[in-house]
Amino acid sequence: MNSSLASLGQQALHELGDVFKQVEDDAADALIDAIIAARHIAVYGCGREGLAIKGFAMRLFHLGLDVHVVGDMTVPHFGQGDLLIVTAGTGHLNSGEAFIKAAREDGARIAVITSQPTLSTPKLADVLTIIPAQTMANDQNTKVAVLPMGSMFEIAETILFELIILRLRDRLGETAETMRTRHTNLE
């Protein structure tokens, strides 16, 4: 592949646009409703998806929500009224399923973000958001995205999280200014 960066970038953005044409607003709205209704929110993902969902947690915190990253020492007991959000782009995540089962046993709701809705982890969701983008589960098909491996899903997920933050900001009556007051000063 000896294409210019501009050409590759345009192709990637075109493919990303095609992904968002297929993301259902109702599914995003269901996730937003679940977030607003939650007493505590915890997020979990592995690898680059884990980085994306940690960024989402940071923005949820900036909105004034009680959000935690699974694995941190400050995650409270999860139960009734709480929401666990798991990203499992490839549709199966052993560790995620273990956390889902633990949270569900005590009554927490589960949201899953994936590109493979028929596999095991998404089947455990109360709220399912599908991002129909390439992951490592389908990066060897005949039509492969310009970006390698699961990059298209990871980037689409990051953008979806930011779009959800915009909708949440409006629904919660927050502004960029009120969000900024919650940004850390310990950098």
C-alpha cells in the first residue's frame, strides 16, 4: 500500500461515515437513558477498546456522574440501580463476562457495545449498542477496512462515546463550562 496519507485518510473517513449510517439512534438513546438512570456507573474494556471506554468514563465524570473503571481500587459495590458498561467489539470477552455475571448477581444493569451482537458477551446485555465496524473477529473477510485489525471499531466507538456525551450534556443541562470545572488540575 503506497497511497498518500490524504488518500488513506479520506478512505478511512468514508468507511467511518458508512459505519455511522448504520448505528441506530434508538440504541444510543437506550444507553443514554440507562446512564442517566444509574446510581453508579462502571466501565470495562480491554486493549484499545479499554482505552476508549476509559476516555468515556472521564467525560462522564466531567458531566458530574458517579463513574468508575473496573479494576480501580475505588469501584464501589455494584447492585440494584447501577450500570456496568462493557465494550466487547469482537463479541466475546471472558473477563468482561465474569464482571457482568458478578454485577448482575446483585441486580446491576448491563450495557454492551459490540460489532458482533450474536456472540456470547452481547447476549448478556440489558442494553445493546451495535457498531457495525470491522474488528479482529472479521478482519480477514474479502472486504477489509483500510485501517488494520480492529481500528475501525475502536475509532467509531471513541466517536460514538463523544456523541453520546453531547446528548447527555444537553439532557443533563450541563455546558462545556460546567464540565470544565470538573476537569482535574493535577496534571
